[in-house]
Amino acid sequence: MRNTLLRVLLLLFFFWAPGYGQGQQPTNRTYVLKAARLFDGKSNALVTPGLVVIADGKIVAVGASANIPAGAEVIDSGDATLLPGFIDAHTHLTMPFSDDFRQAELNRLEKTVAEQALDASVNARVTLMAGFTTVRDVGSTDYFDVGLRNAIRDGVVPGPRMLVTVHALGSTGGHCDFQDGFRQGLFGHESGPLEGVINGPDEARYAVRLDHKYGAITWMRPPSGCG
């Protein structure tokens, strides 16, 4: 039953999430996901049977009373439970996990920006396949999070909807200062608000404005011009 549930969840996440894969656009076919039960997150009760109708790549109806359109392809997973996608409010998809801190720091210095971006795309896909269709990514470097969010939004790579911060903000030598622990002068300049390193309220405000300027939070494309 566990394997059946996983297959159903992956199907639901595929249609529900914004990333459809390498350049793939939402299909114009109509599908119906069917299972013994459905949890819609709006109440504490399970709905029986569970039906989810997807048309043109979007969920258009949910619940036992949902109408099955003529000609729709019905995917019946039997004794399983359909769930909505999960939300993770604290992620760093552009920072691959490692239980070896020193090796992770060395990898960050040795790997090219392109290689690190590809690693991040793998993290995004794994996160989506784990059932998370939206994440709040709370700190990155080199605008990896902005690029990854945009690639997912545009259907270039599969992944969850991302709300991004660009840089996490912290003080000089603090948790968010990525030069901390390295010898002085190694990077050619001291970290500042552009990298999310701040000291005092004025620099904090400036850093927030810089992060917003370079793509923080926004999921949709920002309007052009000065509105």
C-alpha cells in the first residue's frame, strides 16, 4: 500500500507543481486521479472516494462530487490516499547537504558556478518528488536561488514553487558571512550588504532593498518600468 500511495502522490505532485520538466509544457489532456480516499487539508476528515480532475495542466475539481469529464483518462490507484502538496518554510536548495563541513566548504570553493547550479537543480527535483510543491528558500549565494526559481517557473527543470531571499542577512563574522573562517584578503574584498552581511539598521535596510532588487521573493516576472 505504501508504494501505491507514493505513486499516487507523485502523480498528484507532477500535475500540481509548477515545474513540468525539461522545457515541457502542461498537457492539454484531461486526467482524473482516483483513489479510495482524499485529504484536502480543509477539514480533519477524509473524503471518500478521492477524485482530482486535471485539465490543461491545472487542477479544476477535487472531492467525491467532482465530475469526471467525458474522454478523461482515469488513473485509479485503488486503496490509497491522495494528499495536497506540502510546504517547507525553511530550505536551502542551492546548498547540497554534507555531513563533512570542511569538505562542503572545499567543494564550494572548487566547483564552478555552473556545476553548483546543476547540483541545485538535483536538490529541487528530489524535494518535489518528496512531496513538497512550495518551498521558502531562506539564503543562497551567487543568485543560485533566483536562477533555480526562474528555471522551475519556466518549466526548464522540475521543482517546487520557490519563494527566495537571495541572501540571508547577518553581521560581519556571523552565521551568514560566508568569508568567516577563511584568512583575511582571500576573497579580495570584505563582505557587505550586497552579500547579505550587515552591521546596523541602515545596512540592514539597504541589504533588504538589494535582495529585492535582484529577485527576492517574487515568483512571477516583475513588471517593467517604475510603477
